[in-house]
Amino acid sequence: MTQLAGTKALLRLACVALALTAFWPDFAPATFAQAPAPSPSAKIWEGRHAEFEAFIRTAEFERIEDVPIGVTRPKRAFFKPGGPVASVAWKVLPPGRQKGYWESYKSEIAAYELDKLLGLGMVPVTVEKQWKYDRGAAVLWLSSIRSWKEVSDRPKPPHWDRQAIRMKMFDNLICNKDRNAGNLLVDDAWNLFLIDHSRAFISDNDLPVSMVRVDRELWDRMLALDEATLTAVIGKWVNGSDLRAILKRRDKMKAAIDRMVKARGEAAVFVH
Ligand SMILES: Nc1ncnc2c1ncn2[C@@H]1O[C@H](COP(=O)(O)OP(=O)(O)O)[C@@H](O)[C@H]1O
Ligand SMILES: [Mg+2]
């Protein structure tokens, strides 16, 4: 085919495409289509904590399904449509040892309450719920969410690092040794969410995560924690030596952070 004939053929194809577009809008090439609206943040409870907590605590489950992933075999429970929350992770884990690990639904609630106290905003709304003969933690099920496995290779926006730093500080404070790829979720706005804290709040004094940088604001809030405040906020869910271990780990974090600052200087350690 000569160059002229090739150009004519291309032109004819373009005309056919345009004609089809006029009568059949779906034929419009993808580049003509409108860009999809950015998905909203999955943090739908922001500024409405009490309302979401009350709904999850009191609304009836319509049906309960098995969650095909995970180790403790949580369930997903659905509410009747029309409320502020469509479904929750339903974790009936009475305090005790399972497969060698201490697990408790109460730790799920403690993680959420401590998240609120520290102004973290990463743990979805979690409350204690009684449903039929079961008592457990009901955790708001995040929608439009991706697992860490899906996004770990993608380029991260600037606000990502600070969230990852905060997550590590939180995991040290609560002694969470279970932050595997299934236990952190990310929405389309790159908000980081933390789930599955049933193994946390144990009495170990060791810090499970090594910290390289420290979020100044969060650290100041952690430094302000004392036994009376913790007892008031999470004493129903964590007590005795497990509660005091939070402060022992905080003091260990302080020693580690002081060493980091001495070695590298404040500017290299703290992020704001
Ligand atoms: N609140 C939630 N929102 C969205 N997905 C969730 C939520 N809770 C659990 N999942 C999904 O279910 C999986 C298993 O739940 P998880 O709480 O991690 O239990 P397990 O102790 O079995 O690991 C998670 O990896 C995640 O994919
Ligand atoms: Mg898990």
C-alpha cells in the first residue's frame, strides 16, 4: 500500500468511528470519555464517631458471611441498607490462647479507643457488640479499599511516609507483632488504615518494630500518656500488667528516640 492509500484508509476508518460515535455514544473512544471522579476517602466516620459507634452497637445484623481470608476466620456482618454503615468485621474472639497466640476481641476495641485518644485516625470505628449468644468486636468494614499487597509497588504520595511512621510508633506502643500485609489497608486517597489488633496489648516490654523517624506531634501525645488516662480510656479492655506495659514500652521508645536524636540530630529524626 502506498503512503497516500494508507492515509486515505486511516481517514475512512476515522470517519466511520466518528459516525458510529454519533449514533452509539458507547462507541466513543476511551480518551473521549470523562475522567472518573476521584473516589471519596474511606474515612467516612470523621467527625461522626459517636453516631457510627451507636449505630454499629445497636443496629441488627441482616446476614453474616464468612471472610475467606485471615487466620482467625473473622466474619463479615451486614446491616439493613440505609444506615451510615453497610457492614462490619465481626470478631468473636474471647480472650484466650489460639494457635499459640493470645487473642482478644477486647484488644480490637482498645486499639480504636487509643487511636482516638492519640488523634491517629487510622483504626476504623470498633465497638463491643452483643449479637444473639455472641459478644465480640464489630469493626467498620472499609469499602473502596486495597490491600497492601496490591499497592506496595506503586509510587507513594508525599503524605504516605508520615502515616507509615505513625503506624510503627502505634505498633510499638500497643505491642502489635502482627502487622502483616493483610492488616494494613489503603484507600484511593492513600489514607492508611490499621486493622486486626486482636493479638496486641500484651504485657511484653519489647518493641516489635524498629523506628527510623518519629512523628513529633504523635510522640508528644504518647509522652503525655499516664496510667490514670489509660485506665479511664481503655481500662475496660486492657488492665493490670498489660495496661502498665503500654507505659513501659513508651519509656523504651523514649530511650530509643533519645539515642537516635543523640546520634543523628533532631532534624533527621523528627517529622512534622
Ligand atoms: N474492617 C475491615 N475493612 C475491610 N476489610 C477487612 C476489615 N477487617 C478485615 N478485613 C479483611 O479480612 C481479612 C481478615 O481479617 P483480620 O481482621 O485481619 O483477621 P485475621 O485475624 O484472621 O487475620 C483482612 O486481611 C482484610 O482483607
Ligand atoms: Mg489479619
